Amino acid sequence: DAGVIQSPRHEVTEMGQEVTLRCKPISGHNSLFWYRQTMMRGLELLIYFNNNVPIDDSGMPEDRFSAKMPNASFSTLKIQPSEPRDSAVYFCASSRGGQADTQYFGPGTRLTVL
Amino acid sequence: SQQGEEDPQALSIQEGENATMNCSYKTSINNLQWYRQNSGRGLVHLILIRSNEREKHSGRLRVTLDTSKKSSSLLITASRAADTASYFCATALNTDKLIFGTGTRLQVFP
């Protein structure tokens, strides 16, 4: 299996622009997670999908952030408009079961907002 | 302390030495997991230990869990330079909530 696939790997954009991050989970996994990692705040769970349905989005910072999972093999995390404080590494992860099951992480997208 | 807090925050050792990292948590757990993160990479799952288990091994890794003290330890024996990474514990409060700690940065010098 190819593992969790994320694109792009690096994104540099200017404040105010829309950013879309993409994720393909491992085939057969029922849960998908979006995390954000910064030096200051560590690893934060943004949103968790189970069977394509958002279960917990309490970590989504504000209305500028939105996530979708239109099918079992694709998810997007969108930031509109982006701000410099959104600069971070964004990880997508998937698991066979729920959140407490072993999670498999993608390589991450390093986002820089100028 | 917050749920899933690792100690020490940073650890430097020589190749061949053992490395021990600890994780403390506050509430009852379903399971506890350890992950490794190499610089610039995603997290990689190492071991999952359930609340009714006390010890687990995987190669050079040994994890213990003491639910009475709400703590876990990860021991890496005969460390190698390639073990240099950050190590995170993650506590599963129930089947649908996993909280990651802040991590221990391990540096192994050749």
C-alpha cells in the first residue's frame, strides 16, 4: 500500500489567498484525521471523519477553515482567507477503526503564509 | 500536567546506550500509544498498549504501563544514530478520543 498521500508537500502563499490541502487515506480505512503541528502548540487535531462523516470538528480554529470528505478516498482542508498565523505543517492521518485505533500519518504539507 | 505529558523534553545519549522516556496522564485510558517522528516527516506508530496490559515489546523497544500511577515508559535499548527523532505518547481516553503529548526529542550521537 502507498500509505497516506498528501499534496502539495509544500505551499507558499500570500495572506488572503485560498489554500487547499489534499489527502488520500489508506484504502479500507474508515477514519480520517487532519492535524496541525507548530512549535508553539504542538500537534493539534483539527477534524476527524468516520465513514466520510465529520465526527469532531471542535479543533477547527475558525470559520476560515473548512474540511470535506466527498468519498472514502479523498479529503480536502481549505483555508480561506489564509493568514500568516496559519503557517504550520498540516498532517492527514487515517485508521481502520476510530480515533483510538493505530493512526497512519501522511508526510505532511508545510504551509507558509507570507 | 496535561494529558499525555512526556518527560524529559529532550534527551541526548551516545550510541549503544539505552534511552528511557516517560509519559504521564491524568484520566483513565482505553489504550496508550507511542509514535516516532523523524525531522520533517509524519508520525510513525511504534506500539499500542491496552489498559489491561503492563508490558509490551517490539524489537529494541519496551513499553510499560502503570495505570495506578497513570504513567508509561518507552525504553529503547542499544540505541543507534537512526533512533534520533521525537517520540510522542498518545492516550486514548475512549474509543473515539486520542490526545497526543508534546514529545521527547531524542538525540543519539554516533
